[in-house]
Amino acid sequence: KNQVEQSPQSLIILEGKNCTLQCNYTVSPFSNLRWYKQDTGRGPVSLTIMTFSENTKSNGRYTATLDADTKQSSLHITASQLSDSASYICVVYGGGFKTIFGAGTRLFVKA
Amino acid sequence: ETGVTQSPTHLIKTRGQQVTLRCSSQSGHNTVSWYQQALGQGPQFIFQYYREEENGRGNFPPRFSGLQFPNYSSELNVNALELDDSALYLCASSLGRTNTEAFFGQGTRLTVV
């Protein structure tokens, strides 16, 4: 069964701290994996896109990793800001129109 | 801003009614996908339209239907609304049918009472 599981479900950190979000998937075949940031009541916005051959990709304070062998990805956020408070969704694209979304990790950054 | 616009932004309907949600895709994009996102959940794929034809469908009943127009804008229609249809409905546009980057609209918040 094609699934994307994210952990933790929610996370509270202090402003300025780092955090890492996890994504495990069983989608096959695999085309690419994307991390999205979704503010409450808004549409998701793409942060990173990773293909099978890529291990690490950065976008400012966001760094995503991918281990295609173990089918795991992580999103590391450095020096968190209040504006980082949002849901972070891992999405795996398989063959054809197959698009499997994780349930997301809800991040709260406190001052 | 992604260039994908959805209307209306919020909507309240009564159980049993019908609703039409609209999406204008990003310029140059010929594919539109619709998703339903319940509170606290990830988006669930409803269907995708490519060049005015349905290209794929998720696990949703036939009362969820759609259209794509020659300008690649799209509509999502839901008949016989149920309370569980209350959700954020997201539209995403992309170029091509498969695995190209999708850009999401801000969503339509539908509440069924």
C-alpha cells in the first residue's frame, strides 16, 4: 500500500532553535519527494524537490535529506523563526498521477 | 503568490445542496488537480484534468465531478452535500500530466451545515 507517514505529529520549539521533521514512505515506483509548507487555511507552498539521486538539498534555512534505500526523508529547519509556525507536508510522487501526501507535522515556534 | 486562484474563499452550504468551486490555473499550465483536506489531515487526491479530460481519480464517489475549460481553468462540483464534505478544497496547477511541480491555490473552505 502506498503510504507516507510523518513524525512527529506536532512539535513546539523556541524561537532560534533547530528542529528536524521526519518522513517515511512506501510509495512505489518513486519519482520524487517534496516538502511543502502550509500556513493555516492556505494552500501548500513548495520548499524543496528531491529526486532519486539527490541526498541533500537546501533552501535557505530549510535542508531536506533523502535516503532512497531506506525510503526516508527529513526536513531540518535552522534558527527557527515565528513565521516558521505552520504545517510541513511531505509529498511523494510516483508513476503517472500518483501523488501521496503525508498528514503533515504541525510546528509551533514560540517566542 | 503562485498564480493559481480559487473562488470563493469561503462557503457555507446546507446538507443536500450542490456546490461549484472554481480554479484558475497558472499561466501556461494545462493540468489541474483537486484535493480535499479535512482539518488536521493531509490533502487527499480527488481527480486531475489534463487538456479538458479527466486524467485520473482518487477514492471519491461520483457526486464529486469536475470540468476543465479550453483556457485550462477548472470547476469542482459536489452534489448532495454531506456534513463530512466540510473541508478545505485545494486546486493545484501544473504543466503536463505526470510528476511536474504543482502550484497550489489558497483553497476554498467549505462548511456544510
